[in-house]
Amino acid sequence: MTRCRRRERRCKLRIIDFGPQGRIDMRSVLAATALLVVMGATPSMAREYPWCSRTSATGFNPSCSFTSYNQCMATVSGQRGDCMQNPMLAYGDQRRGKSRAMRGQPDGWDNGWNNNWDRRW
């Protein structure tokens, strides 16, 4: 710390030694600040936009980041590609496969000749 007196022409540098306890206090302040920064960070959720572009630049993989069809078409213009509705929003959360209760049940597929392949006639 520095301290100047009005009577002195030069300010003398006075070093105040906090000792090892001062270092520990400063480390704890730094650790507490870092902890607050980390805890204050909230995860952001990715927003799903309704329109996707597929261009040759993206390998025709959809890039769903457009709020309107016109915005998507303006981006795609001049490139080889097209716009489509976001399949995740268009079709919703559809179930895939059989539920656990149905896995052991017969699926009702019977063409008359291959259902009894392991049984003797």
C-alpha cells in the first residue's frame, strides 16, 4: 500500500505485510469468487426452430436455425439446397419400437407358412 503525506514532496512506498494469513485470505476470496462464477452459470437450452435448410455446404444435413420459410429461402438462395420443416417439430415425439409390455407378445404377423418353422407339422 502507498501512503502520501501532504508535507512530504515524495510519496514513500510503505509495504504492509499481511503475512501468510493474508495470502490464505486472498486465496479464499479467489476461490469463493470462482465458485460464484461457476454456480451462477446456467445451462442454456437449444431452441428448436421450425425451418431447416439443407445445402451442399452442409452435406445436405439439415441446419434447423430459421424462424420462417422466407428467412430459410433467403439463406439457401445461390446455393444448391432447399428448405424443409423441422422434422422434430413437425412429427413430434413419436414412440419408436415396441413398449416393454409388448416385447414378448406376438405381433400378429402370420402369413401361414413361416410362423411354425421350428415346430414339426
